[in-house]
Amino acid sequence: MLSLIKLPRVFNVHQVPKAFQEDSIISGYRHPRSSATDCVLSLFQLTNETLNVWTHFLPTWYFLWKLLTVVCMQDVWNDAYTWPLLVYLLSCCVYPLASSCAHTFSTMSTRARHICFFFDYGALSFYSLGSAITYSAYVMPDGWVNSTFHKYYISIAVFNTIICTAMACYSRLGLPFLHYNHDITERFPESQRPKLGKVLRISAFTYPYLFDNIPLFYRIFLCAGEGCTVNEVNSVHVYHTLLAFLTGFLFATHLPERLAPGRFDYIGHSHQLFHVCGVIGTHFQMQAIEMDMSLRRAWLQDHAPPVTFSNTLGAALLCIFISLGIIFLFSRPLLRHPASSRDPCTARK
Ligand SMILES: [Zn+2]
């Protein structure tokens, strides 16, 4: 039966347009104008994207199971203390799902590729907001609870999320209508300043991460004396932090494939390792958050500001609507002129 299904052909780096080429990946590229069916079928053959998809698609189900467990086991409708965890778990389901969809359908066309990754960036920003909301509610060190920083922490995190979604989208093509339109053939700023796009994108993800983690870094690395919240959770927070730095390192350096171009095209290249480390990091982060949540419940409910709709689900909804608006704005020039089916980027090869 399986032999009746014809799997799509794969190509080498010189046979695909520049927008599809990945640093130090030589072979295993899918056709740059694949149909949706071919994109789905390609998940069952080995291409340089196959493991990128599965390393995020399978964890989505694990995180969804965690979310459903909380919804079923806890009194989420009446117990506002669980809401930050719900938002965080939702963001943990959204980011790997958006990423696996982006990796699956990114070879339908050059424009589709850009739009797919705009959604991927929006989902990653949403995940950073989910982390900030739980950190504010459960992880903030005792001494910082009710401080001025704590008061503005979520508002700043929402602002960062919006700025960083826009910055990550900008890093692909520049500003919509001003730097690119439907017939764009070059990637701005990457085409003019190749390093700028990469630096902007790395900054768009590391900046909110570093901001969100200020209370945690202070708690586990700097704090001494009273108000530090020293408990058994700190070591789990350290595992998560180490994995987060490893994840960032892999994304930024393109190791190991840079050392041996072509050797890791299908298995073991940096993007797959980046996904795997990110997911394991999220797993430890989730574990630490749940531990802090239950260990500190009584103290936090006595001392911390109350958890409200606006600093949990409200902030998340605001972020989702604005991020979708930003993605729409950046996608708009790519969606216009539906009558024109020719993709100049693809034709260029
Ligand atoms: Zn990815």
C-alpha cells in the first residue's frame, strides 16, 4: 500500500532559491513550490525538515496532555491561582504546534515560507509572555513580591512580546510595503546586510527571555540573605536555565553543521538540536513552575497581589490579538494580487 504513494523528490542546495537555503545544509531540500499534500507526505520521508517537524509536533501532544490534566484535575473555573499556569501551558502547546506547521508548509512558496515563520515568531513571543505570567505569580522571589518591578513586570512583558514579534517579522523582509511588496525577490535586510537579519532575530528572542528571567536569575544566582526563596525548586530552575542557554547557543552558531557542511543535513543539525533542547528546557521549566506553585501557594496567597483576569488571560488575549495584527500587517503585501500565481523568487532559480 505504502509503495503506491509516490514520495516527493528532494533537491540539493543549488537547486532551490536563496530564500530556502539553510547555512551548511547541502541536501534534502523539498521542492520550493510543493503542494500541501506533498508537504504532509514529506513528513514520512527523510528530508532536512522531517525531524524539525517531528521534534515539535510530538511534544505538542505531551504539553496538551499536561494542559488537559490541569483543566480536569484542578478547579480552574473558581481558583484564579491556577490561571497563570493555564496561560503558560497554552503557550507551551501553541509554540511547538506553530513551529511544526511552519516547518511542514514552508515549502509551498517563498511567500508561504515567510508567512509560516511570521506565525512561528508570534507563537514564540506568546510563549515568553506565558513564562512571564507564571513567573510573576509563582516564581518571583519573596523579597521582590509587591515591589515596583513586580507591579509593572507583566505590562512590560506584554510590551516586549509585541515589539519582539514585530522585530522578528522585520528581520525576514524589512517593513511591509516600504521594503517589500508582492513581487519581492530579495530578502531585506538579509539581502543587503546578511548578518543584520540574524542579529535582529536572535535579539527578538533573547531580549524577552532575559527580561522575563530577571527575577529568576536574581533568585538563583545573586540573592543572599532574607527574601530569597531558597527551596528545592531552585535546582530545577537551574537545569531549565542551562538548557535555555544551550538552545540559544545552537540557534546562533549553527553548530555542528558549520564544522562539517553536508554531514548533518538529515539528522543532527543545529535546528533539530535547538528544537530538542528547547522542548526539554520547557519540560524542566514546567516542572519548576508547578513545584513553586504548590510549595509557595499559602505564602503567595497571603502576601502577593491577587491573580486577576487582566494580569493572566487578559494579558494573553491582548498579546494574541496584537501579534495576529502584526503578522497580518507583515503578510499583507505577500497576500495581495491573488491573480498572479508566478512566484518570482522560485522562478529565479
Ligand atoms: Zn524551528
